[in-house]
Amino acid sequence: MAAVTVDLVLLTIRRGALQVLLVRRGIEPFLGQWALPGGFVHDDEDLDVAAARELREETGVDPTAGHFEQLATYGTPGRDPRGRVVTVAYLALLPDLPAPVAGSDAAHAEWRPADDPGLAFDHDRILADGVERARAKLEYSPLATAFCPPEFTVAELRGVYETVWRTRLDPRNFHRKVTTAEGFVEPTGHSVTRDRGRPAQLFRRGPATLLHPPLLRP
Amino acid sequence: MAAVTVDLVLLTIRRGALQVLLVRRGIEPFLGQWALPGGFVHDDEDLDVAAARELREETGVDPTAGHFEQLATYGTPGRDPRGRVVTVAYLALLPDLPAPVAGSDAAHAEWRPADDPGLAFDHDRILADGVERARAKLEYSPLATAFCPPEFTVAELRGVYETVWRTRLDPRNFHRKVTTAEGFVEPTGHSVTRDRGRPAQLFRRGPATLLHPPLLRP
DNA sequence: ACAAAAGTGTTCCTTCTACACCCATGC
DNA sequence: GCATGGGTGTAGAAGGAACACTTTTGT
């Protein structure tokens, strides 16, 4: 027998950086350290449901806003000094939320850079696995749109790839690739001026779930 | 609190078909039905270690012979009528073993076609997830070699792809692709005549862990 | 000799890459 | 006007698909 928890790797892009939602621990062990949000799975509750509930409780976010999937399960004996705890980690990719941590349980939740180590428990490793999963998934799936608001420009979508992959992509080739890939994005017909320069068309997510051919990391 | 188990999706290729190792249940519930092998995680045991131990116990196989990874975790309330059981599923890709189920706990373990439904618990779904993971991984990793013995021919490796993907691949283009992809396979210098026809060179796995560019499903 | 499987060469076509160039706006 | 970002065209390189053809064995 073991306690079963869910931990959440909530990723978003804020101020041009990949960020993760962390909470500051208010009790021992690891008092005062940053940790992934999470909590116990209820007796009559499915794992996905528990993760979605925690997401709502910790962030006030609708889980359907972005993308949500099981990441992996961690159960090394001793990973929690209080006893045997097996945690099922979930990964969510979310748009930069207008009211990020509103009405939250954890009043001390905060978006932090995703590459800072020093988290409680084995959360450094869980976070690293989540970031790596996100990097890989952008190649074969249209999930980059999960980081964007419902309507977005091609430049904003390119910014997602550049931030997550830590590379620069050619704006011209990226535009062609994304707009010609079947079902990746759909034009809304509207356009908007973000900075200076020519107004950009707005797009929304398309129906595709896979990218054929993929968009490979340089 | 919940009971934590590991379940194993052990895949191999036998007689030209993708097969999975199943055990016939000797106790209720699901008495007499086929199920994935598995068992309880010990109190002081890591999840990976428990899975590797079950693999040895059920099959007598060295886990390093093929490939081994965590698949996903399943914890729907009621998936086991005896109580709350959360199971961490592992996926292994194994060569066709000379002595498949020797010295095994489960004397009734047997290789069965991987596409037959009717398993106990939610094992149909776990198996389907494992097969889909295997299909996807062959595209961008060199893991097809995990289904092969230490030395193998290009035709045997092609047979792995054809069986797992349920397609035909052009032998000539496949040969070129595999032998020129950096680190996928290495020539041993030996050759062997399998059927009729010109003898084939033997290869062993190369050091690569990713395929660049990938080998996409047709 | 013939069948069968292994392996090479070649041609065509799609996709990637790099970059020249035009477009539409704010200032 | 000019700077700035949005978007199109195009030439060359790289990789994939189709298939003719040669090599090396068993029978």
C-alpha cells in the first residue's frame, strides 16, 4: 500500500520565457522550497480527474484551455521522507493566463523560469521530464497552439517554438510551413497590428492532431 | 491509500506476427481469462525495479536483452473489483526468445497475438496503448533493433517494421536508409544465408538513440 | 539454367533552406 | 519618407519513392 498523489507540471510562456507554476511549501519537509503543485488522489477518483481538479484548485484554470496529458509516474522509496508516496505527474501546456492564480488554494503559487533547479522532493527531475516531453511533442504535433490564446498570429506561434526549443527559426519558412500544413491552423479572417509593421492575420487551432511531415528541431 | 502494482506489456515478433506475453488467471476475478503479467510493488522497491523483477520472474528474461520503458499509469476506481489498485504499466520490446517462459512463476504464460481483445481488467486498453507506443517509437528511434537478436540482417529488421506497422516497405530503399542512418546499425563483417538467395550481411545495434531524419510510416 | 533474395544506381519528385524581394502599417 | 514586421517567390540541396539492374547464393 502506498499514498497516491498527482503532481502538475504546468508550463506557459510569459515574457518570452518558458515558465512553470510552482508553489512555496508551507510545511515540512522542504519547508519554504518551491515545489510542483499537487495533492492526494481521492478514494473514488480517477487519476485524470484528480489532476484536473488540482489544476482548477491551484490555478482557477479550465483544463480545456490548453493541453493536458499524463507525463509519468515516480515512486522511488524515500522520495518523500514521510512514507511511501507514488506520484502520477501530469503535463499541461497553457496560454499565458489573464488571471493566472486567482481564487487559488495555494496563495503562494507563482510562475517561475522552467530551467531553475532547487525544487522539493524529486520535482527537478519531474520538471525536466515535462520540459523534454514538451520539446519533443512540438515536433510531431500541433500542440504549440496550446501555449497560445484562442486567436494568435504566426509570429506568436513561432515565438512558442523559439522559446521552447531555444532556437531561432526563419520567419518566412516557418510561415509557409505552418499555413500549408493540413489542419495545423485556420485563418479567422481578421488581422491585427501587434507592434510596428504590417498587420498580421489571426489564426485559430486547426483540427489536426499530428503533423505530417513533422517540424524538426534544427 | 491504494495498492500499487506493475503490469508488463511484453512484445515480441514470432512467426511473423506481433505477439504479447499473457498469463491465464488462476484466481478470481476474471478467473480463466488472459491477462498481462504483473504483480505488487514491494514496500522498499522502486517502480522500475519491481517491473524488472516481474519480468525476470515471469519470463526468465534478462531485462537488458531488449528495450524497457515506463508506459503509463492506470487507476480508474473499480478497475479491480477487489479494491483500489493503481497500476504502473511497463513496455518491453524483446527478441524472439530461445527459451521463452523458462523457470517461470506463471507456468501458464504464453505468447499470444497482440491484437486479440478479451483480456482481464482494463488490460485491453493497456495493451493497445503499448502497441501504439511501439508503433510510434519505431519512427524516430532505432528501437526496432530491440526486437532482433544481437546479430541480424537488414531483411529481418525490415520485417520488424512491416509486422509492427502492418505495411510493406521497399526492400531496396529500406536497406539504403538503415545502413546510411548514422549510428542505427553497424556491420559485423559476417554474413549468412537465411533462405535461398544471396547471403546477407549481419549487423548489430548502433549507438544512436534517435533517428535523424526519422523513418515515417507510409 | 533458374529462382530468389541482397544490394547498387538512377530518375523523379517533394520538402527543406537560404535569401531576395514586395506589402502594409506606424512614425 | 523610413523603419519594422508580414508575407511571397525562387533557386539549390537534401531526402524520399519508384524501379531497372547487378550480385550471389540454393536447387
